[in-house]
Amino acid sequence: MTWSKVHLVVLPIVCWFLFVIGITATAPAAEIQMQVQAVPPTQSALSPTGQLLTIEDAVRIGLDNHPRIKSANERIGSQQAVLGQQMSAYYPTVSLSNQYRTSQSSSNGGNDHAADTFSSQAGFNMTLYNFGKREGNVQAARETLDATKQDYETTSQDIVLAIKQAYYVYLASQALVKVRQETVRSRELLVRQAQGFYDVGTRARIDVARAEANLYSAQADLIAAENGVKIAWVTLRNAMGSPRLPEQPVAEDSPEVQFSMNLAGARNVAFDARTELKSFDAQRKAADQLIATARRGHLPDLIFDASYGRRHVSDQKGLNTFPLQPTWSVQLSFNIPIFDGFRTTNRVEETLHNYYNVKAQEEDRRQQIALEVEQSYLRVVETQERIRATESAARAAKENLDLAQGRYQVGVGSIIEVTDAETLYTDAQTTYIRTIYDYKIADAQLARAMGDTRVGVLKPGSIK
């Protein structure tokens, strides 16, 4: 048997052997379903409690620990104290004073006169009526307190949105690591196949070099993806207000909610539910009360004063300090403002401008909310449509990769065909994963725009 005949017999056997090896190695890849799953945590990555961090847990941790929540809560306490200060106008002022005074004077005749004075006195002061000034100040403080509470809710919703976005970015980063790991395994297999073909002389060295270049590129992408997971975790724990929280497994599944709503309905819900508008409404009411209070500055005050005490004076003429003699007084004042240098007039102007400023800010915020709702609504509609398209693209790319690998393993296809198919499949998987989490982030933004405090994700297809 000549060498050429041996070559013709051995070559098909070698190709068949490599084909069997390739099919066996790529079988797990063919079983991959188009589902987005987090990278399975290793045993060392378990949290101290051994439980997964759910999105509900992340939100709870953020609302318990975030400094912005604590700051907003302190502002509520501060405004409650302001309300207490205004309420003090309904109560009298009671004071107690004790005084000792010594004096000496000289007359023209050279006679000196010295005296010591002792006094102890309790005072009582109360505004009986000031034509609604204190009532206006108290009501303005109450409305401002209500606005501060609404600002607290706004801060809470902003923090929840930041946590949800960071949470989904972290899950997306983990899913992308899984894609990169599968790409590295696939390209390692291609390197072994190309090397095997080169060793038996059926392929050129360029096939091996191209396969190795693609492998090294995939390994670099995997390193970048793994680093992206670390960055995403840092971002998530910062959003939760816990910068030292150790990394732990994160639950993939989020509760789904389903309801039908059009754009006009979403906008109306936002106008009714957004805490920013409720805050501006309370601020406007407070400003209105301050206007009325400032105008009442032209009206009189009715004030009651009373005092009771003991005092006496001792001098060189024989008067003794003790015992102290009782003294008391009662006074009813009716103070009518006549002219105060236009202070009250300018105060009224100030409160009017503040009122119109609040109204303008409220209208601006209303328009901004309408824009946020429309943008978020359209983004949800877009991403839920893209999910179907990218899922089909990923499925087609997987079929294309299987065909390209099969052709290359039997010696029909080229290395370029396989590497292009691998790149196409990796890109399609990446796009599909990002689209899924883009949808979840868009849904979180829509919920925030509508003032919806739900944690679950809107089921795809709910919005038409």
C-alpha cells in the first residue's frame, strides 16, 4: 500500500475521531436554554446567614441604613420643633427675677446719699388675641411639616429606585460573566480542534493562530466581566447605604405584578401619587398662611401682663432692707401699629413672591413628572418588544454556531466561519441579557415616575 493510499484511509478516521470529540464537548453548550440566570455562587461565597439577598432585603437594608434617609428624618424632627415653637404663642410666659442694686450719689451741698435695693419678682405675660397672627404661623408650620414628611417619602422612593437599578445591574453583570465563561470554553475547544487538524496536516497554521487570538480575546473579556461584577456590587452596597457589606449571593427572581394601563392612565396616577407634588401643595398652603399672617401685621395686639414680688430699699436715713415689702402690678395693653418703616408692607411682598415661586416650581415639577412618565412608559414598551427580538436573534445565532462548528469539524467550513459564528452568538447573548435587565430597570423607573412603591417587576406584555 502506497503512502497516498494510507493517507486516504487514515485521514477520514482522524476527522471522524475529532468530530466525535467536538460533538461530545459541545453537547453542554447545545443544552443551554435562553434563560438569564445568575452565576452560581461558590460555597465560599455564601453569606454568614446562608441566605440569598433578595431585592426586598436590599430595599429594607437601604431604608434602614442610608444616610439620606437619616438626614430626611432629622429634617422632620427639626420641623416638628419649629411647630412647637409656634405653638408656644398660645401659652403664657412666666419669669422670675431677683435683683440687688447698690448706689451712691452726691448733692451740691456735699452730702452723699447711699442706698441698697433688694427685689424678687415673678412676671406673667400672655398674648390674649392678635387677630389670627399666631394661628397663621402655627398653620404654616403644620403645612411645612407635612411638606417635610412628603420630602422624606420622596427621598425613600429615590433610594429604592437607586437600589433596584444597582440590583439589576449586578444581576446582569453576573449573567454576562456566565456568557463570557461559556465563550472561553467554546474557544478553548476550537483551539484544540484547530491544533488537531494542524497536527495531522489537514489545516494550516493560521487556523491555530486565529483560534488562539480569539481565545485570548475571550479571556480578556471574561476578566473585564468579572471586574464588572465587583464594581456592580460596590455600587449596590453603596446604594443600600452599607459600604462595608460583604459580597453575598443575590437572588435572581423578582416578584412579578401584572396590570393593564395606558399612557394617560399612568400620567394621572403619577399626578395623584407623586410625593413631590404633595410637598409643593403643602408648601403652597404654608405660603398662603404666611401671606395672611403678614397682612395681619397691620392689626393690633391685645396683651396681658402681671407681676408680683417683694422689694425694699435701705439707706443712711434709717430705712432697713428687711422685711421686704410686697409689690404687684396688672397691665392690659392694646398695641396698635401706626408706622414701622414699611416693614410689614415689604413682609407682605416677600410672602407673595414666595407663594408665586412655589406655584411656578410646582408647575415645573408637574411638567417634569409628565415627561418622566412618558419617557419611562415608552422605554418599557420598547424593551419588552426588544426582548422577543433579541431572544430570537440569540436562538438563531446559537443554531448558526452549531452549524458552523459541525462544518468545521468535518473539514468543510473555515476557521473564519466558526469564529464569526462564536462572536455573533456571544454578542447576541449579551444583547439579550442586557435587554432583559434594561426592561427591569425601565420598569423600576416607570414605577418611580408614577409614584408606585412596588418592588416587583411588571410582567412583560402588560403594557400595550
